[in-house]
Amino acid sequence: MNRILRVSQFGRICGLLAFSGLLALASARLTWPRSSGANQTTDKGDVSSADVALLDGFRHVEAASVSDAVEQITGKKTYMTHRMRPVFPAKFAGLALTVLLKKEANHDADALKGMLAAIDHGGPSSVYVMVVEDGNDIAGIGGLMGTAMAARNFSGAVIDGGVRDVSYLQKISFPVFALGIVPSTSVSHYRFAGSNIPVVCDGVSVSPGDFIVADTDGVVVVPRAEAAQVLAAAKELDYKEHSMYGTIEKLKSIEEAVAKFGRL
């Protein structure tokens, strides 16, 4: 009889443990989606849903089509020169976070402090657009700054100046466009002159929050006010051009393809 009672009690205990396990599992299943959702929000940072949609679109069109679209819509050329090249083949789109360095010999340990603070205030989808005054042979960015930007999920960097530590930037796959590769430093030669201010980068006006589109063809600045219109036009230009390749091969005539699609 005692043995029967012990078996019965053991069964009840096992049942309670199993029920507790089911409750724990259900609780965990309810919790997981909330955690995932929180991470998704963090990944987007402060970027609005409208900008997220535009950025996704710009990441899927070619910089050449974006350049043509900007010129058609605004009548302006907003592409940077042939000197602005990537340290390795890369494609990205993001929102401009601008920084200006002024040439000034100094021994001030805080002279470039604002430059670093700007990085730490940037986040997902930021593009670090730096102008180094008369800085063709001065590295505006290197491995340390690139690592910080990569850790904060920047889209990339565009430097009107030089870049160094290129092998490390390649290793961490952080995309940088610059005017050249040099081993120099801005420390003791430059002073931070402002961030999130209008700048002229490689001859193109850039305002904070403008859309930056870059690929192996170069870098294009899209004024924020025209971004949606430019994206729509760039998508149409991309579609026509990509459709033309097969037509040209089939007809063996670029004249007929251009006449058909109205695109060159």
C-alpha cells in the first residue's frame, strides 16, 4: 500500500514538473518576439520609416542612374569627380553626417575631439562625409575611426582627403571612398571646425541628412527634398538600361535599342 502511495505521489510530482516546463516554454515563446522586435528597432536607430524605404531603394539602383536622375530633375550635377575612389569595390547608400577639418598647426590634444564625437553620435545608415581642407595628402580616416564606424553600423565614409590603414579597412570590410591612399595623419596639423553643417565635398554641396549613393562608378549626393522623385526616376532608368542589354544582343544594334527604349 505504501509503495502504491509513493508511486502515486511520484506521478503527481512528475506531472507538476511537466506542467511547469510547459508554462516556462510558453512564457519564453511570448518573450522572444518582443526581444527580436527591440533589436530591429535598434538596428534602424533614429532613421524614419520613410528614410528606411528610400535607403532600401537607393541600395538597389546604380549610382550612374541616380546621377542621371538628379540631373534630369534638378538640372544640377551632384556627382563627385573621378578622383573619389573606393579603397575596395563597394556599394552603399546612407544619410550624410558631415565633418569639416580646418588646416591649423597645433599641439592641442583636443583639436580633433569633435571629429571623434561626431562618430559616436552617428549610427545605422550614417555616411561619414569628411572634408579635410587642402587635405589631398592627409589621411582623414584610418583603421581606428573605421572600426568605430563599422561597430556603429555606418553605411560607409566619403573623405575629401586621404585614407590610410587600407589593409585593415579591407579586413573589416568597411567601405571608404577617398581622394587617395597616404600614410599621413591629421593630428597636430588640423582642427575640428564643425559637424552636421553644410560642406563642399570634392566640389559637391552636401547638407546633413542628404542621401549619399556610392558604387564602383563613384559617389552621388541626392538632396533630401528631391530624394523620392530621384529614386523613382533612377529605378525607371535602371530598368530601361538593364532591359536594353538583351535587346542590343538580339538585334545587334544599339541604334534600334535606343529608339525602342529612349535611353542612352
